[in-house]
Amino acid sequence: MNSETKMVSKGELLAVALVVVGVVTVMFGEYILIAGAVIVGACAVGVALWVGVGLIAWAWRFVGDTRLGWDERRQNMAIQAAQTKQMLMLADKQSEVLYPVDGFMPIAHNAVIDGSHNMHLLELNARRIETLAPVANVPHSLTYAPHISQKHEGVALPDNQKAFDLAPVGDFFSLFSNGKLPKDKFLVGTSLEDGSEVMATWGNLYSALIGGMSGSGKSTLIRSLLAQSALQGGRFVVIDPHYGAGEESLGASLQPLRNLMLCDVASNDREMSSALKYVADIGKRRLSGQDTDKTPIVLVCDETTGLLQRGNIADQLIDVLGMISQETRKVGVFAFCIGQNFSGQVLPTEVRNSFVSFISCRARRDVARTQSGSSEFGRSAEHLTTGQAVWMTPSGDVHRVAVPNCTQSHLQHVAQSLTVNANENLMSCPMTQPMIGDSNSGQAAQDFMSEVISEVMSAEEQRIRELFIGGASVGDIAVEVFGVSKKAGQPYVNACGTVQAAIRKCMS
């Protein structure tokens, strides 16, 4: 009974459930179908997205791998091209060299064509003969013999030979004493390429900027150029901020030519300002026709890079250099400026354009390039040694030269050989000069230099002298030279007193 009851109960429950399902299906069948369709659609979209993302990722990896392969192939092709080019260049170089069968070094093909190989072969033969020459026997013992004297007693050189011993053959003094210096040109030096003489004219050097490291030979170069300028009648105005600091300063080394200086060496700001105004006044008088003299006047300016950073001096210097490069070069007023450590801040383009010629002793490549604006000039200056220089002409040609050594004693001999006419010398310093070879030339030269030094005037005094000769009154000169007003009271009185003192000095 109980079991049947349970079975009935389960059957009833199943029947009820089926009825309920049927009723629900009838009532909500449409919604169930829609829900099923949504679920199936969502599943389909998910599968499509998964497949699409997979395809995109595969395509990205494929394209990336392909691009890397292309880059690698391009790099390999570039390497192969460079290797081929290098092999061709080596083949070209090897084709330019001939290898003789006699054991000598290889000879350039161009040397064979132009015939200069004969000289090289002769030199090689000479070296070979010298190498194979027998060596003299060396004694194996020494003998003490105090009774034998090896001294060359009583041997004296003639005076002219002593003069030539002042400097070795090939230096400035040898060229000067042998008459090998040009009469109307400048010997800049001997070419390092072919040994020929490199010449310049005032047209090449009327505004020259000279550079180089300390100890590279700048002073030797400027002494050589100024000595040749002196031999051609040149006169000088020298600006040297380090003058008086010692014998190494440029102004001190140029003292043998002091009788050719229009004024004393200017070293402080006031003196340098007066010297620049003096040079400008000379140029203006010549341009206006008030002064018909065409004697070369050279403004020699040392430490130019430092002066270009000194306020009013820089402005005055730039103005005078611009005037020389544009106008006064036509009437014989020129400039040689020396400096080092050129940079864009110190030497801007407009200042560099004031110079037409550039000379440098050994210098860093970037400094020499800034000095001249030429990369070739910078490379050449970097590989020079002491006593060598590179010169870039106004036309842009670059010459590497060996500069003849010119010392202060050489300048003294040049000064002794010059006779300055008292009427033409602006310092009114007549003198009788000893000639080279005189037995008393040393003492006479010292007396001569002492007399000259005592007569030299400053640029300020020279300006006063020129204005006074031109007819200006003492008051007008004070206003022009010192910039004071006639109503300034005591400053004007002091300026007039200075003018009067300078005039008395000129007339004494």
C-alpha cells in the first residue's frame, strides 16, 4: 500500500510538472526562442571576434618579420657595396704605384709621368751608398798625452763672417745680408709642398689677421713681415696691451724698429684709444688730399682677441679696421692684427670680414676655422709645427709655408742699414747709423737705440703735433684730443696745459 502510494505520488508529480512545462511553453514559448537566439548569436559573435583578432595578430607578426627581413637585406647590400668600393679604391691606389725590381721603394705613377722620379732614385741611391759605406775604425784605447794641444789658437774669423754667424743659412738675416729679399714684395715663406718662394704684396696683406698658439712662431712671423715693410719704407703704430710686461711682449721685441714708429707703443686704454684715433686721422687726411704722402703706415695690433672684448677700444678698433679695408688701403694705411683663441663671440662674421688675408701658425682646427671661415685653413693649421704657417690669400688660395726665423737682433741689423731722412721722419730724429760689419757696431747700435728711445713721442703727442702744424689753436686741440668743452673750467685748463707741454716737446 505504501509503495503504490509513493508511485502514485511520483506519477502525479511528473504529470503536474509536464503540465506546468506545457503551460509555460504555451505562454512564453516566443520569448524562450528569442532568448535562445540571442545566446546563440552572442556565441557566434564571440567566435567571430576571436577568429578576427587572431588573424590580425598573425598578419601584424607577418608584416613585422617581412620588414625586418627587408632592412637586413638592405644593410647587407650596403655592406657589400662599401666593401666593393674599398676594393676598387685599393685597386686604383695600387695601379698608381710602380714597384721597381731593383729593391727600392715603390714610386708614384705621377712621378714617373712628370720625370721627377729620377730625383727620388738619386736620393735613394745616395742613401744606399751612405748606408753601405765602410765605417772608420774606432780606437780601442786612449793615450794620455798632456804635451799635445788640440786648441786652435790664434784663429779669428773676419768681421763679415761673424755677422753671418748670427743666424744659420736660410733665416731672415741670411736672406737680408745676401740681398735675396724682394724689393717690392713680401717673402711670406718657403712652400712646404715644392720649396718655392711664396710672395705677397700690399694688395694681399693690407688687412691681415694673424693667429696661432703661444710659442708657435707668431712673433717671428710678424717680425719678418715688419722688417720687410721697413725695408720698403714702412712706418708703424704699435698697440700691445702687454708692453712692459717683459722682453717676450711684441712691443719689446720690435724695439730695434722704434725709430720707424710714428709714436711710442700704446699699452693702456688711453694710449690705445689715442693711437687708433691717430691712425684714423692719418687716413682721413690722406683721403681728403690734405696729406699727399703715401708712405706705408702699418697699424700693428697685438692681443686682438682681448682688445675686441674691451668696451670702447673694441668699437674704435672695429671702426679703424673697417676704414682700412674699405678706404685707407688705397692711400697706404694698412693693418696687421695678431691674436689667438678666436671664437664666434670674440670674432663675429662682420668683424672677420674686415680682414682680407689670414695667416696662422699652429692652432687648433676649430680656432683656425673660426679665424678664417675656411675648413681647409683649419685643417692645415692643425698639422703645422713651430716655424711654419698657413696663409689664405684674398682669393681663397691656401699656402703652407716655412717662415724664415727672424729675431730681435736681425731687426737691429735691419734698423742699422736704414737711413731715415730727418725731413720725412715724423719724430724728427736725425741719426748716423753704423753699418753691419763695423767692429764697433754693437756699442754704436746701443748708443743709437738709446738716442731713439729718448726721442719717441706718444700717439697723443703726435696728434697734438699734427693738429698744431695744421694751424689749430691750443684750445681747439684740447677740445679735439681730450674731448673737453671750453666751458669745462679746470679740466679744460689742464688739457690746454698738456697741449702746450706736447708742443714744447716737439719743438725742443
